[in-house]
Amino acid sequence: MNLINLAWKNIWRNKLRSGVVLAAIVIGLTIAVFVVAFANGMASQIVKDTLNRELAHLEVNRQPFLDFGDMEYAFDQNPLETKIRKINGVVGVSPQIIISATASSPHNIGGIQLIGIDPEKEKTVSEIYRYIPDSLGSYFEDEMTNPILVGKKFAEKYKIKLRNKIIITFADKDGEQFSGAFRVCGIYQTSSPSFEETRVFVKMDNLRKLAALPENGIHKLAIKTANHKDELALASIQAQIKAMLSGDEVVRTWKEVNPLMNVYDSFMGFTLTIVVAVILFALGFGIVNVVLMSVMERRRELSMLRAIGMSRRRIMNLIITESTILTAAGGFLGMLIGGLLVLSTSKTGIDMSQSMGSYSVVGMSSMIYPTISLAMYIQISVMVILTGILSAVYPARVANKMNPLEGLRG
């Protein structure tokens, strides 16, 4: 305790110098905490939006369909869907028919992905139905023939409005053409223009009749679990489904379906650690300077302590304690202020719509909700303490190399 009291007094011998460095640490750690929370919130929002919009927690397909995308690679939905629904932890299952097609209107023509769904079952897996503004129709609720749900960018590209007709054309492996007229029942809006432009939804029964597919033939079973972040539970459900499959059917997690989401979800922690390390590395130079100047100013005092018998080890501990206290105090205040800033913005969110428009192509929401975990706080705290200790190594070595007699004469 005496060593800590002495170190604290030594820090404030030069109040201006120590105060400036302390302020720099506080500001640096405040920025570090907020940057970590903001980046983490951004990554979490991308994953959340993608899962809500287009990516199921687990997906079952035939491997040839994944390899070639031909619509004849369908499988029977009934036995498998019924079994999967009974698995503990599964909260939704949606069968889908997926066909690469061409959409045409009087104003444009282009390639799309035509997705046949059971509207009610799809609600249990995705939230596409929530993306339809009241002024832009409904989610297959109107009693119209061959309804189709399209995205805002699709509607703009093909210059169509509600209840307008769109022609969908596709071909089977033998080149036989299938065409059908669909009427727009709703226009959805998401944070991903590319998704809006290329994904259209129709009722599965209508598409099955048009494509002459088997009665229960589907291309994908989209599965939603209770918690996509629980990797152990997700792996357990995947293993149970895998045991039910036969032939060339495969089951994949959302990270396997879209590896980019795995980068956002897993690699972000490592990246944020590097960011904090860089900030602390820069602050470390300031801490070294303060501690070294303090050592040089107390040269006579440290030489006297050595002359009366204080060991080199104890002097080194004193210097390290001074550096650690200064760094820890600034780090604590910085993390406290940063944490309060994160807390205040995590509920209201930060609207980045004016500055992040160019990032919408990857499906990034304009509203970011900063968030930081307790584990990250602990990690930053450990890094702060290590910075304080490492920053004192050189000044402590300088103090230990002092000759007591020369120091007393100086």
C-alpha cells in the first residue's frame, strides 16, 4: 500500500504533464470503446437484417441444385418438413421453390430469382412481410389471380406499380419455355437494393402449376431456430436434420450458406482488438515520455533511495506502479465515459442514412445500434493494464542503471 501511495504522489508532482497524458488516455479510451461498440453494432445489424430478409438459420437442398441450379433437382417436402418441425429448438420451417427466370414489362427485361412460397409458413422464417409499407400493397392478402411480391428497385427498374402485370418466363433443362402473367400485390422495401431488384415472390401453388413440378416438389427448406448465435444448439439441430436426410440432400448453417456473414460475425472481434491495440500503442508513447521525464527529474531522489538500501527490484516496481496507476485511471474514466455514450446511443440508434448510402449495396441498415459485450470490456481492461506495465519497462531500466554516487553528485 505504501508503494501505491508513493507512486500516486509521484505522478502528480508535475500536475500539468500528468494531467495532459491522463486526458489523452481518457479521450483515447472513450473513442476506442465507442468505435468498438459502433463497429460491433454495425456488424450485428448486417447479420440481423440479412437473416430477417433472405437467409435462414439452416437450409436443406439437394447438392445438384446447389451445383447447377436447375429446377428439376427438387425433393419431396412432406416427410422431412414434418420431422424437422418436431425438433426441439426449431421455431419455423418454410418450403420454397427457387427458379432462375426472366421478368419483362413494357419498359424493361432482366434476370431475376423467382421464389415460390407458402405465405403463412414463410412468416415463421423471414420478415419480408414486414417490409411492405401500407401505401405499397399487402403480403398476398388481396384475392387476385397470380399475385407477385416485388421489391422497390424492381418496380423502379421495370416501371410498374401496384396491380400492374409482369410477365415471368423460364425454361427447364430441355429448353421448354414456361411463361405466366403475374399481378403485383405488394412492393417491399429493404436496406439492400440488389435484393430488391432480383428477388420476387409468388405463391408456391401457382408456381408449381406453371412449372409443372411434382405436387410436393421443393428446392429448399428454410429453417429458423430459437437462437442463431447459439452455435452448440445450431450444430445439434443440424446433426439431427442430417440424420434424417437421404441421397444427395444436404443441410447447411447460415454461415456455410453465406461465408461473408461468418466474417462479420466472427472476424469482427479480432479486428476490433487490433483497433484498440493501435490506439493504446499510440498512447503508450505518451506514457513512456511522462514516466521517463519523471524518472530523470527524480534522479537525486532515486539515487538516494538506492544509497540507503532500496533494491533495484523495488525501484522498478515503483516506476511500473506509477505507469500502471496513470494508465489504469485514465483507462477506467475513458471506458466509463465511452460506456455511457454507448448506453445512450444503443437505444435510440445512430441514423447514418446521409453518409452510408453507398454501403446499402451490402444490405447495411442506415440505423446503427452500438453495442459492446462484457467480454470486450474485460479484454480492453487487460490491454490497458498491459500498456501501463510495458510503458514503464524502459523508464524502469533507465532508473536501475543509475549510479547512486553519480546521481547524488548530480
